[in-house]
Amino acid sequence: MDDNAQDPTPDGRPALGIGMVGYAFMGAAHSQGWRTAARVFDLPLRPAMNAVCGRDAGAVRAAADRLGWAAAETDWRALIARDDVDVVDICTPGDSHAEIAIAALEAGKHVLCEKPLANTVEEAEAMVAAAETARSRGQIAMTGFNYRRTPAMALARRFVEEGRLGRLRHLRATYLQDWLVDAEAPMTWRLRKESAGSGALGDLGAHIVDLAQYLAGETLTGVSAVTETFVRQRPLPSGGTAEVTVDDAALFTGRFASGALASFEASRVAAGRKNALRIELNGDRGSLSFDLERLNELSFHDHTEPSVAAGFRRILVTEPDHPYLEGWWPPGHGLGYEHTFVHQARDLVHAIAAGTDPTPSFADGLRVQRVLAAVEESAAKNCVYTPVSA
Amino acid sequence: MDDNAQDPTPDGRPALGIGMVGYAFMGAAHSQGWRTAARVFDLPLRPAMNAVCGRDAGAVRAAADRLGWAAAETDWRALIARDDVDVVDICTPGDSHAEIAIAALEAGKHVLCEKPLANTVEEAEAMVAAAETARSRGQIAMTGFNYRRTPAMALARRFVEEGRLGRLRHLRATYLQDWLVDAEAPMTWRLRKESAGSGALGDLGAHIVDLAQYLAGETLTGVSAVTETFVRQRPLPSGGTAEVTVDDAALFTGRFASGALASFEASRVAAGRKNALRIELNGDRGSLSFDLERLNELSFHDHTEPSVAAGFRRILVTEPDHPYLEGWWPPGHGLGYEHTFVHQARDLVHAIAAGTDPTPSFADGLRVQRVLAAVEESAAKNCVYTPVSA
Amino acid sequence: MDDNAQDPTPDGRPALGIGMVGYAFMGAAHSQGWRTAARVFDLPLRPAMNAVCGRDAGAVRAAADRLGWAAAETDWRALIARDDVDVVDICTPGDSHAEIAIAALEAGKHVLCEKPLANTVEEAEAMVAAAETARSRGQIAMTGFNYRRTPAMALARRFVEEGRLGRLRHLRATYLQDWLVDAEAPMTWRLRKESAGSGALGDLGAHIVDLAQYLAGETLTGVSAVTETFVRQRPLPSGGTAEVTVDDAALFTGRFASGALASFEASRVAAGRKNALRIELNGDRGSLSFDLERLNELSFHDHTEPSVAAGFRRILVTEPDHPYLEGWWPPGHGLGYEHTFVHQARDLVHAIAAGTDPTPSFADGLRVQRVLAAVEESAAKNCVYTPVSA
Amino acid sequence: MDDNAQDPTPDGRPALGIGMVGYAFMGAAHSQGWRTAARVFDLPLRPAMNAVCGRDAGAVRAAADRLGWAAAETDWRALIARDDVDVVDICTPGDSHAEIAIAALEAGKHVLCEKPLANTVEEAEAMVAAAETARSRGQIAMTGFNYRRTPAMALARRFVEEGRLGRLRHLRATYLQDWLVDAEAPMTWRLRKESAGSGALGDLGAHIVDLAQYLAGETLTGVSAVTETFVRQRPLPSGGTAEVTVDDAALFTGRFASGALASFEASRVAAGRKNALRIELNGDRGSLSFDLERLNELSFHDHTEPSVAAGFRRILVTEPDHPYLEGWWPPGHGLGYEHTFVHQARDLVHAIAAGTDPTPSFADGLRVQRVLAAVEESAAKNCVYTPVSA
């Protein structure tokens, strides 16, 4: 018998069988989420890491051992078909999301799908349709915008909902990395349009568009965009070079339904910026600011205070009454990147047990996809203001 | 005789007579510059604060006493005509810049003109033409983009020139203030198109466009822009309300001649941001970052260093070998906002004494004006990419 | 059969049976460490969470289920006696450390003991003696100073070893929390001398003394100290009040063997400081600075650089070539508090498999204990300089 | 006639004649203060920079021209005797403070004396006695602890007075510089006990002791101290070396009358710290934190706020209702180091015009001197707790 198996537990809570497709960076992060969630939070179901799937039999078996999955599959259809898989967790590149997700939903499984939801709006629409049909059968489909689940971002959303910002005027967001600054950094699937859909736009821009719409509580109605690929040929690991067919960077401005202005910048060539997802909202009663490189902090300015003592305060989002903190450590003992996946697992388990609508839903993922599509259209048309389809 | 007079000094350096038009916020700041420059720096000429001009005789006399000007005039033509005025320093709203500057140049005077250089490209072009004619007669005409003269920005320019950033990929700049968040903040000349030309765009955006072009060492070739006025009616001090005819905020993206991407945001409704001029440049060998609210600091990332010890370093720009620091205090004893005007006075005096071309010149001011005009055109045309006229 | 069991794994690596005593805050943190280490790092042995021990049968059973331990014991002697327990991990209050650790070592088990190693120097000496005897039999005994294992602190130690700081002049360290600011915060075992040994001194001061000696690579030779208890009576949960018999705060200065000066402050009444372990070292070639509330960052100043570009640089300690980062996420994707326990588990497993001396050893723990004892003696004697016994 | 003279002004406000002794770093800073105060603030008297004094006739004449003093004297007794000198401003090394100040007071002049007030308690006591006698004749004597007059420190004092911190528990202060890190930095008067009194202790420690007592609103009752001289021989400009007879660094702990604990560190060998005067106060209702390298900011934590939104807020101390800001620039347009001298001049002029007691008085300066003496005594006696004489 296999020590990785996690059958129904002694305390009688039923298991929720998880099957994961893909086991690279995202797969490792999701594994930490599934492994930990029930150890920290009081969950109605206990996630059982029953099977992981990849195309290379040896590699997937090694990954299963390393990451703690009981079984290894080499065909995602076989994974979906397993009786001990209740949730299909999709951690593959974007070009396979739609096919796997729709098949899983049709097979009666719950689905968690990494972002961006798909590589095209059409795929995303088909996924939403499948999710809606499945929803009527009680299935849950969630998009993996994990950054919503940093405690600071969840607290920011709570502050916006409470009206602490008043009417929104500005939102500005950047997501900057630098791993493509070096012109000799090699070609990967992330630099090919056919596999990744887009470059910094879909990889990083998708996150900040989702956070923007989540925090603001409203959608973008139109955008004006410019994109660029600075390094157009990159070396292949096998020798020679290949053409980069995605953007290195994407900049866009936009408008929310309320009339608030927004700006976005996603880049993988911003030297020295490692994971600089920064987002700021300015309302007529207050402002919020966040930097993922300091993810345990939220900066808040209350504009209704007397000016003599007003200023951005640095809230360490580690208090027991902060989102997700009930299960963790004492104040000031910060969390890390992977905790967002623990929280994601927690929330998905609760949604499944309670039958409630998940957030972010596939429809939320589609809303992001439509913004990305409008960005690409605007960039292709010389920045012209391009409405986001509704 | 008047104690404010500053005649030729005992050490024999000739005086340089200054005449200033306008005595409000900018006039007070310029006065500090003229008063202090020769006390801190070794100058070939000693500025003499000989006359200040304003329309209200009582008010200008009181301002002269307060700010330390020997004489007060109520007609700027009379100021220009004075024999003891060698330099005309224009601190009025933008709608009068062209007329005063051109008259002063035609009268053989050197001119320092506050930014933005003018309210329209046409005015700015006429000013440049007048400056060029005057230049052939040995006169100097400088635009008052004072932020170039924070030591940190001058050091940043030096670093770019030395190639420490390599090829530029990104520049992003914001200039955020919040004094118009309150919908009850009253109407002023700064909120009327006919006097101010534009709103946050000309007031704040002009600064970041100039800094961007100065630091990058190249000009913007095109922009895509959106502007907004959130509060469209404001109370008049006299009762009733008036229509705000300028922007509260302007956002734009752009391209440099080299292909580098740029983004800009100017706003006077960003709650909690008091004077947040922030600018960052990312090149393929390094990056720079600056925040005017911490003006004695420059953040620099050297991307050629081994990653184990790389990171943005906080340079306290207060060392003796930093720009403008030869005359000031020991390391760590920071400067303030008004020191930029002392440095401006220093540099103008040197340019006049040596007969060298001033920077920023009127032509530099025109280059900014052309960007602002393209921004306004793009905003009026739904963000369409609009070339900057050359 | 029990799903918590972790028998020898399919890939054939032998299991290392862990038995943990105590399951409160520290027990939860250690559990995360044991659960995760082999999933992230390539370990020669796979930790098996075989048994946890506590006095209350129901509570320990619930904790076992929650935290993922296969069996629950109510007598620590029974836990030690288990064949499937190779390592005894002691997470109890300090007054029981010596008895449990010595018994475990005598029973042939490896031991990981939480800090402070003991409540008195005498107990710690007995533990070191037991560890030395056991060491000759191949057993490992480690003290749980987990903060050495933040990547930033491990990197700092590397920099010191490489000579990047030159001769040490200053070290200053504070560890500030605020959970006792409120005079109504209730009495706990941490506020009683008989259970906790001391207050902020042993709880927080022990950490910064260990880090100081670890980073400096030398021991403190003497100290001068003052301690204070500001709130002397606290409410009992059962009603009434009890006397606080430990310090709220301890401040001390000290000297290292090299002559460098050190200062320390530990407090649990520093309003607004949640987990502010801050440490700075100044040498004649460079300086280092760290703040546990931003644990993914290390600040480094290279004093050999030209002053024009020198400054404290913020190193994001998340690069692949940084300590402990080989198993984690891409650059900029930060870690949290509990990761120190994953690293502790990793290092202990390696030490056991290789038979190498562990760090921090019990002897290191004793060195800290001797400093704490000297602090208490100095505080009792009006701050007089008190040598640390060697 | 001399253009530096500043006779009674046209608006009729009487002049206040200033005579300054010493014209090096402090003299330059004070000159900026005298020159600017009446240009920014509405003062009842207009400071007239009538005479400066130094021993070298040529050098003092050049300094007078450069710094803007009407006359130059080479004998401080002659300066005191001048009819046009109402205020004697002493900017010399500490060993001459007592003699000059007492002579000036006996001659009926107001006195501003740089810190530390004297090199010994005995001298300081004599100065206080002279000041008290002079006070009865209406004269003012002020000690130049200029950092009280950063707006942020004045605001901090206001917050303490308003009870925003509650009962004080902790104060910690460091003042770190690095200009003596280099063992080859040359010998100066600041490194000789006979001229400077002490080293980092009197130069830097005096500032933080004064700020501590000012902010806390109470005096230190005892201290425990250690001092060190790391580099004991330094090169003479003339060749050869000389012995350093003052401390490079001084660390001490102390108690306030209220029982609050305090710690202090002054050093001139803290590599990378240029002017790091940092001070933090923790009370049971709130905390304050300040860093002179970011002197326009005050950090404030309100501990009475709900934890969900609590945190240290960064107050930009540049609002119109902040101390000293009525005369300066709009919000966010920061001040620099020398502005403290402008504020000092302002406050001294007001005290003279109104006949009110100045702060900090000579008695405040003596209170600091007594702490410094206790520090030296404690350091000489192995850190023993040494009461501060009352």
C-alpha cells in the first residue's frame, strides 16, 4: 500500500479526492495547498491527493513521490475517469485548459483551473458554458487567481466593500519581473503564442486585471494598449534560435464602469523587479496600496482623518481577525507565496461542501480573458480605445 | 536706501540684476533660490534681487519686503525696462509666459521662465524663435523644470549617460497629488483652461514628461492618452459655482525614439499622495527609481552584479561627489524642495557668465509642450496613438 | 489503518520516525516542517510523523488528527519508548526540556529541542553532557533556534564568513512584540518564572542572542542589563489576578570577544511592533540589516564601493543561489514564518543521515543560556558588567 | 557701504543685530537660518547679520562675504562689545562655549549656544547661573539643539503632550554616522578630549539625549554605559599620527523618572549610516518612530484603533497645520536639514520679542550635560548604574 494515500480520516470527515494534471511549478504549489489546507483550517472534507497526471511516465511517477500523490497517470482522460478523483485540478499550459476542463465537467467532476482560464475568448466561453451546465448538477468550477487569497488582498476587498475608499477614482497596477532581461535566456513554451496564448500579458497581466476587477468590484469597459517584444530571437536548448511570438511587455489604460481610470503594466524585462505586483486604488475617501514582494502588508490611507495625523499606514495583515489568519500564526509571523494555494484549496473545499458559487468562477476568468483580448486588439490597432465585450 | 538691495559686493564680483514677475508660490520659491545661491556656491556673478512685479501695488510692495526684493513694479514692461534688471524671471500663470518672455528677450534680457513653457505649442514655438534670435546676441533663455536639479535626478542622468542602465526598456512616471479630492475645494485659475492651459497635465504631467526626456536622453515619438475631470463644478469664493475646464487627471503611454515604452500618470485626486512624483527606468543593465517625497534618495539596481548580492540600493544623494552637493552639508544631512531653485539659480548664473547653452532650454520646454499637445489630441480622439510633432 | 502513517516510501528511502512532545503553537509549526520538508527538498530519509504526545488524551488525539500525526500518546516516556520514534521533538515549555531531552538521549534517540534550551544554566549543562555522550553513539541533538534558517539570516552568515563586513564594530538587535501592552491580557504559563524561566528575555531575547552569536561567529563575553515588569498583576482566566513573575522587557549591552559592541532589547510591550526582530551588524568593510517582519529581505551595504553609488541594497533573498531556495519558488515569490521549520527539519535529517554535528547544537543553546543568566545577574546587580561564563 | 548690512526695514520692524562666533559647518548652517527666517515667517524683529568672528582675519573676511555678514571681527570680545550685536550666536567647539557665553550674557546680550552646551558639567552649571542672572534682566539664552525643530519632532512632542502615546514604556534612540570607519581618516579637533569634550557621545549622543528628554517630557534618572575607541591612532595632516582621546561610540541604557526604559547608541563608525538619528517611543496607547535621514516623515501607531486596520502610519509632516509649516511650501514639498536653523532663528526672535523663556534653555543643555557625565562615569566604572545628578 502507498503511504501517499489519504483515505477517510479517523475523525470521520469524508475525503475529497483530488486529481491534478501537470506537476511543474504550478503543480508543486497546488500540491502544497492540498497537503496543508486541512492541517491548518477546519474543513468539512479532507482533501486526498489521489492522483497526478503527466505525459512522461517516469517523470510523473517521480513527481508523485516527491509531491505526495498516491497514484500517477499518463493520460488526463484516465485521471478524470478515476472514481477516487472528485476534483480535477488543471495546472497545464493554457492551450489545454479548455479541453481538459470541459471533459472533467462533463464527467461530473469539480474543476479548479489555473489562470489564464484559456488562450482565447472562444475557449473561455465554452468553458463557462460547460461550467454553467455542470453548476446545475451541483459541480463547482473555479479559476486559480490565487493572489485574491493573499490576506492583504482579501482585506483590501473588504475595505472597498465597507466603503472605506468612497468613490473610486484611480487604480494602477503593475506586475514586473525580470527573467527575460537577459537576451540569452532560452526559448520556452511560455514564449510561444500557440502554447501560452500571450506573453507577459497572459502570464502577469491576467493577474492584475483579475485583482483590479475583484478589488474594484466592477469590470473594465474599455482599454487602450501597447505591447512590445524587445528580444525577438532566443536560443533553443537544442542549439539554434527560435522566434519569440509573444509580448515581453504590455501596457494599457482603461476605464471602469463607474468612470474610474485604470492603468496596467506587465513586463518580464524590468531589471531588478522580481515579482513586483503592485496595485493602488485611490477613492475620494481613502486609498489602498499593495506590493506582492511584501505580501504581508497592506498600506491604507483614510482620507477622512484630520490631516495632522493622516498618512498611509502599514497594516501587517497577520492579525487573527484578518482574512485567512484564523488558522495560522501569531501576529507578525508572516505567510509566503504558497499560502495562497492553501487558501484556494480551503475555499474550494468549502464551496464544494456547501454547494455555493465559487469565486473566482469561470465567468470571472472569462471576464479577464475578454479584457486581454481587447488589449491585444487595441495594441494591434495603434492603441485605439477598444471596448471590452460584455 | 533699501536694505534689500544687493549691489556689487566687496569681493568685487559683478552683480547680476534679477527682476521677477509674479510673487505667489513660485515667486517665493525662486526668491529663496536667488537669495541663497551665492551664499552656498562659488558663483562668478552675484544675483541682486532688484525688482519684483505684480499688478496690485500694495501686495507687491509687501511681497518685496517679505521676500527681499529691493523694488516693486506693477507693470511687467516697466520691470523689463529697468537698467538694473539683467534677468527676467517669469513666475506667472502660463497664459502670460509668451508675451513677457518674448518682450524680455527682445529687450536684451536673459529669461528664466516657469514651466510649462506656454499654454500652447504655437506660443512655445514663438518663444523658441525669440530665444534663438536672442541667443545669437549672447542671451540665455531657460525653462524652469526645477526637478532636474534635485541631486538625485541629476545623479540619475549621470548614471544613464555612463551606460549603467544599458538599453532602456521601460520608463514609468507618476505625479500624484490630492488637493482636489475634496469636491468642495474652491475654483482657482489653475482649474480654468484659459489661464492654466490644462489641469494636472500641464501642472504635473509637464514635470514628468520633461524628466522622462531628460533622464532617457531621448524624446517621446508618440502617445496614447486618456484624461478625466471627476469634479466638474466647483464653488467660487464669491458664491455660486463655476465649471472646471481642465483635467483632474491624465494618463498616457508612449514610445521613445529607441523603442522603449513609457507610461505616465498625473493626477490631483489621488487621496493620500501629496507630492508623489515617482519615476523608474529599467534598462537591460540596470534600473533606477526615485520618489520626490523622499528626494534625497535614489534607488539603483545594477543588473550586472551576481544575483546573490543584487538588489535596489538606496543611495543617499548627499555625498560630496554627488551633483550640487559641493556647497551643502555633510553626508546624510538632506536637502529640501526649495534647494532645486537654488541650484537653478546657480546653473543659470554659470550659463550667463560662461555664455553656454542653458538646460533646459526653451527648446526643451517646447519639446514637452509638443508631448502635452499630442496627449490632448489623443485624449480627444479616443486614445488613438498620436505622433509627437518634431 | 491510519492515513496519517508515513511508512517507507515507494522510492525506497528509509523513513525517519518522528515523535513530538507538545502540540500548541510550536507543535503546529514543527508539524508543518516535518510534513513539508521531504516534499520540497531532496532528503536522504523521509520523516514519518509517527506519534505526538500530550497530557490530555482527547486533546492530543484531536491534535494528532488535525496536525497529521499517526498516533497519540499521553506520556512522554511512552513516546520515547516507541520503536517507530527515532527523533524526539520537544515543543513543551522550558521547565520540562531537560528531563525529556536527557531521557530521550539516554534511550538512544535523536533530539530536537525548542529554545530556550532550558530554564537554567545547570539544566542546560546537564543536557549538553547528555548530548555529548549520545554524540559518541552517533546521536544528534539540535536546539530549535529556527530563525537561523530564514534564508536571509543564513545569507547574512555567509556574507560575514566571506569577510564582506570586515572587522565587526557594532551589532544591535531588538525583538519587539506588543501582546502584553494591554494590562488586561490574561495570565499564562509564559508569565510565570517557574514554567517559563523568564519573560521577554527567554522568549525573545534568546533568539536575538543566538542570532548575534551565530552571525558574528563569536560569543559575547560580558553584558550589562536592565529588566522591567510594567504590569505586575494580570487577570486569571478563572477570575482574580496573579502576580507576573517574569520580565516584560530586557535591555542589555555587551561585548564580543573581538571587542565589538552589542546591544539588545527584548520586549512584549512595544505597541505596534508585532514581531519586530531587527538585527544590524556594522563592520569596517560593510553592514547588514534585517527585519523579521520583512523576512524575505536582507539589507547590505558594501563600504568598499565608491561613495557615488553606495547604499544599503535590498536583496530579495529568493534567488536559486540563496540558502534553502533550491527547493522553493521562482525569484520574488517569498517564504513565510513556518518555512524556517521546514528548513530545520531538512537540516536535521541531513545531519542524522550524514552523522555530522548539528547546528545549533545543545552547546550553542547553552551558550545562549549563559548569556541569559549573565543578563539576569547583571539586572539584579544594578547593571554591573557581568562576564558570561565560558 | 556694505550690501550685507540689514538695517531696519522699510516696513518698520526693528532689526535684531546678530553676531556669530565661528563660521565653519555650524556657522554656515546658522547663517542660512538668520538669512531666511524673516523671509519665510512673520517675525516681530528682523535679524540683521551684522558681524561674524574668527581668529584668522583673511578667512573670516572671506566667510563674511560668502555667508552674508556685514562685518568681520577677529576677537570675540570685540564682537560682543559691538553696539549692533544684540544676539551672540556661538558656533565654536565646546571648550570655548562657557567663556564666550558668560561674557556675552554679562555684557547684556542674548545668547544662542551650539550643543553640547559645554564640555563639562561645571562649565554648564556656570553658564546656567549666568543665564539665570541675565534672565532677570530680560535676556534670553538658548541651547542649539536644532533637531527639536524638525517639524516631525515638534509634532511628535505635540502627540506625546496630547496623550496619544499613553504611559511611556520604551524609548530607543540611535545616532549613527560612518565618517570614522576608515582608519586613515585624519585627526581633527573633534577627536581630542580637550577641545571636543567627548567623541560620538557629545557630538551625537547629546542630540538624542536632548530629544529623548524633550519628547518624553521627563528626565533620565540614571544610566549604564559602555564606550569604545576602535581606532586609537589617526594620521595628522602634517604627518605622523596622534592619539584619539575620545570615544568612537557610546552605548547606554537608562531609566526615566516614570520608570520607562531607554536605550541609546551614538557611533561614528557605523558603515553605511550617514546621519541615522532614529528614535522610537512606545507607550501603552501608541508609538512614534522617526529617522532623520527621512526627516519629513513621522511614523505613528495608534494602539487604541481596532487591530484590523491598525499599523504605523507614515505622516508626511508637510501640512499647513504641522509645526513650522505655515511659512513653507504646499503639502509634500519637503524641507531639509538647514531648515531646523531657520526655525531656531524664528523661535529665538519670538522669545526675545516676547520676553518668554526659551526652549531649549541653558538649563535644558545642562540636563543633557549631566546625562553625558553620568554616561562617562558609568563607562569608566564597568557599566554600573549611575544616577544622573539633579
